[in-house]
Amino acid sequence: MNDRINKIHLFSLIATFAIMLLLREYWFASREGLHLDETLSFILASYKEYAWVKPFGTLTELTGNQLRELTWFSDTTVQGMFRDVHSLWLDNRDKPHSNVYYTALRVWFTGINSHGDIGFTSSWAFCLNKIFFSISFFAIYKLASKIFEGKWIALMVVFVSFINTASISNSIFLRPYQLQEAIVSLYLLSSFLLLKEKPSFRFLFSHSIITAFTVLSGYFAVFLVALISIAILPYLIAKYWDDWKFASWFAVKYIALTSVISYAIYPPYFFAYGGRQDEAYSKLGDVGDNVISSIGSLSMLNDYFPVGLIITILSALVALALFIKQRKALPETHYYIAALSFVTLLWIVIVQFFSPYKNLPRYIYPVLPVIGLFYGYVIYLMKGRFQFISQAKVSLAFVVMLAATMTYANGPDVENINRNRHVECDKIPDGSVIYAKTPWKLANILTCLKDNVKYGQSGKIHIDMSKSKGYKFILSDEKMNDPRVKDEGINVMYFEVNSIK
């Protein structure tokens, strides 16, 4: 009987995972273009200079495919990969982020020349995101299995955690956030194991590595690590009160080892200033309004989960009350759920407080899968107490129905689809000269340029030369006050369209 149940559960888990992957495949296939930041992912990971920091000099003629090949992945050698990885280790050229995602993406493209093919390049990068998603899925499943000591509840948790449109949006977005979600999921699993089991040296080493990667996974991650560490500290103190020497020595080694590993992975990360950091610090001047707005942003949880904010708050309060009631037994399930729910809410508020763009779910994508755990906690409490929901199947069906209804009927659309991208791209005349004084702005229109159509590229204005070569239009990222051209009144993503008289 148990074997049959285990087989049914395994089939259900595989089916759930397959559904989640297929949903992501469907929405990725529905995309109509790349976001500027995604194009920059390719430029930064391949460590190219054009379309980032290096402008073209004299007029250079390239087809759309040739230009993308020049700025995307084209070096197929292993030596080239190691050279780029080393360059990323020295300076990834993107201060808000570490080198972790860009290094993974560069290694993933080892031996591949995408020849500027948009479909292949984005699809291959998406395959890497699917690997990161798989890590997230099974890490959250393992975490739920450990917390609730039940496979069926864990199955329900991963369904709720990954069926929502925020999770899907994260998976199809070719930026570091899906990697960050995977690493954060592993970190939360490792943190719970720290509460549950006496750590060995092997665990110390693995937990330090995971923590280091979590800190480096993206800006704001350091706040999450700090909050989780502070939240679980009282439990660990109580648990090892009679063995404080072991606990103290473990803490010292953990902090030292994590610091060394973090520094070894990307030395510049903790000494980088500017960019998003300056934008974040600037928010401190609007403390009152910012706090109110940040707290209000918690309502985003309701957009992706059925009464998600209420479930999270309820879990926090009930778990805390039950832990206090049973504190002598040190029940790790109640404590961890209480800690995780409070940390999740506080972290979202902190992120929104410092984020340069308010109510943008992208910044909180990595922590959203934990919301599914709070639905699992509600079922965990009710199981065995009320006969009409004592069966895991009933509980699962109930929550899944609500989650599915919320996601597809009332939830926001999947983001990062870039609908109507072609409308902007169609404004670019075939065979134009593109004058980009600021190189990175060129990245915004790279995917608009047609594969086999030649475009002139220049960092300087060459009107007469452009005219002599048969060009009729110039796209410029700055105002052209020249009687030899006419402003057509058309703006295309940082560029103005001018016709040559």
C-alpha cells in the first residue's frame, strides 16, 4: 500500500514539475522581444565593449546579425571563456550586481557562436534559467518536506509557489533574478537544517558556500541573509545553551569562512559604489512617504497568491503563539515559520524602501516562492484536527484551486512579454546610420535590426559620408542641429530619426 502511495506521489511530483516547465515554455514562446537589460546580460557576460562602453569610430557597415555577433557571444574557445570569466572576476562592469550570473551565463555559452541569432541566443539563455528554476523547485519541495514532515503538503507548497505569474515572469526574464531565487531557496533550506540538526564540519562548509553565493546573488540579498541570521539566532542560543563553546566556535568559523568565500568569488562587490546604490541612498531623504509606500507594497502578495498577505501574517502570528506555548520542546517548525514569515514581510518593505522603482515586483521575485510555505503551514496545522480536511488530497485540491483561480482569472499578466515591441522596431528605417554617442543605448535597439540588412554604425556624425554611401536616415541619441538633416519627429528608444536632405 505504501509503495503504491509513494508511486502516486512521485508521479504527481513529476507531473507538477512538468506543468510548471511547460507553463514557462509557453510564456517564453509568447514573448515578442527582449528587454534592454536582457540584451545587456549578453553584452556583459561575453565581455564585449561595443554597445556598452566603446563607441564606433568611423562609419562601419554591419548587418543586424553581424552587429549582434560583434556584441554577443562569438568566441567558441575554452581559452576565451576562461579569459572572459577572469575579466568578470576583476570587474563585471555592472556595479549593482556581482559576477555570479554573468559568469554562469558565459560558461553556459562555452563553445557556442550564436552568430547574432536572437531566437537561438535567448532560447539557450532561457535553458539556463530553467536549470535555475529546477533548483528552486526541488529546494522548496525539500524544505517543505523537512518542515512539515509530509510529502503531500510539500507537493501543494511547490504548486502554489510556482504557479503564479510572478514566478513565471521571473523564469522567462534573462537576468540574475532566477538564479537569485534558486540560491535563496537553497539558503533557506540550509538555514532550516541548521535549526534541526547539529552541524558538522561538512555542513559548515556547505552552508558557508551557500551563504556566500546568496549574498552575491543580487543587491538586497545581504539584507535577507542578515535578517534570517538574526531571526534564527535566539533559537540556536537556546538550543546550544549548554554547549555554548561549540556554538560560539561554529559561529566564528561560519562568519570567517563565508567572508573569505564571498571575497574570493568577487572581490569588488563590497567596495562598489554608484549606480543603483546611489539611487537607493537617495530614497532616505523621503523617509515618511517612502515608509508608507513600502508598507503598502506588501499588497503585491495578494496579486500573486490568494489572500497572500493575510496568510503570511496569520502564519507569523499563529506560529509565534504556538512556539511560545511549546517553547520548552523547541519546536523548529513553528519557530522557523514564524521567523521566515516576519523576515519575508520585513525584507519586502526594506527592498521597496530602497528600490529605485517602487512597486516593481522584479526586486522581490527571489523570495516569493516562500509564500507557498505559509499555505502549507495552514494545512499542517489543520491536518488531523478537523475531519473534513484531514485528507491531504482535499487540502491540496482546495489550495490549488484557489491558487489557480487567482493566478489565471484575477492575477496580473505575466510580465516581460514585451508585447508590441515590433511597433517600436518598425519605426527604424531599413539601412539607417545609427549614431550612438552613448554606447549602451545601442543595446536597446540591437534586437530591432534586421538580420541581413546593413546599417551604418558610428560614434561620430558623418552626414556627407552617409549620404555618399546611399543612406537616407540617421538615428541619433542626441539632438542633431544640422541643416543637412530633417528631424522626422520619431523617437525610438533613446534615438531620434532624422532624414538626410
